[in-house]
Amino acid sequence: MAMAKRNKMNIEFLLVRAELKGVPEKGLLKSRNIGQLDLIWPRAAIAKKSGAREMVFRKGVCDFTSEPWTKRVVFREEVDARCGLAVAITEPVSVQKVRRFLRLTAKYALKMGADFMEKAMVGYADIASSPIDALAAMIGEKDVPSVIAQGVLDITELPAEGEERMVTVPLARPLTGKSVGSMTLCIRTW
């Protein structure tokens, strides 16, 4: 029995614009928020890839188009024909909270590294992963900002090779599901 050929494509996701409406936080002239994006099931063996960055909203709008490619690109992956995208935006945060978030991210990354070392070095797992575990414990956790908007989008059609397509992820309040905005991204293939 012959297996069906997988349709894999090289794609990149670029931030274009985010808009928050109908949330009290929108009224601020300028707010600094954290945006997290998850690429869901890009390939059969990869359940999720995550990216996060600071987003500065002015009157509820964050426009990324004037930023360089290096700041706008969120993912650059080989993807099977179908995947998903999840977006979460936090409440406005101070510079200190952004730093705390970065510490938490570093702690998580170090913990993942320790787990990888344990699996890769059978028999020497405790010795190999102990420095990474110790460093992760030293970073410590602080309060995490609340998510004020989130959304998901199934991506069932990718652009043809060498082309691009705009997609918009509708955003809603986490508990109520009330629509509060959107995030637009550009999907490019090569």
C-alpha cells in the first residue's frame, strides 16, 4: 500500500496589524502589551511552536508595517498542508513586567533543555540536566500578566509557492467570548 505524499511548504508568518476595540485597556493613549503566537501542528511530529514579543498599542492599534522584517517575522517553518494559529494579548504591562515575562520565558526554555538532556543522555540524565535545572530554579517566577484578548484560526489553504496571503485572527475576551479586535498577519511561501 503506497502512502500519500505530504504537501510540505516553507512559510513565514509576519505581523501586520493588531487592533483592540471594546476593551477598557484600548482607551490608553499608549500601552505596552505582550503578544504570544502559537503555530499549532505545523508538522506531524511538532505539536506547537511559540513566539512572543512586546506590542505597543496607540489608541488600541499596533501597526507593525514600518518595522524591519526581523521584528515582524514570528515563524519561519516548513509546514504540512494544514496548521493553526493561536494568538493571546496581555493586559498593558510595565517594563518591569516585560522583564519578568522574559525571565519566565527563559526559565521555561531552560526547563525544556533539561528535559531534552534527560532523554538524550540515558543513564547520565541527572548529571547532565542538573546545571540546567539549577539555573531554571534560580530565575524564579513572578506574577504573569492576564490575557485580555485571544483567538485561533485554522489555516487550511496556504498561498502558492512564492506568493503571500493576509489572514486575520479574530480576538475575543477569554471568559466571555466577546469580540474585542483582530490581528492580521501575512503568510509568505518560498
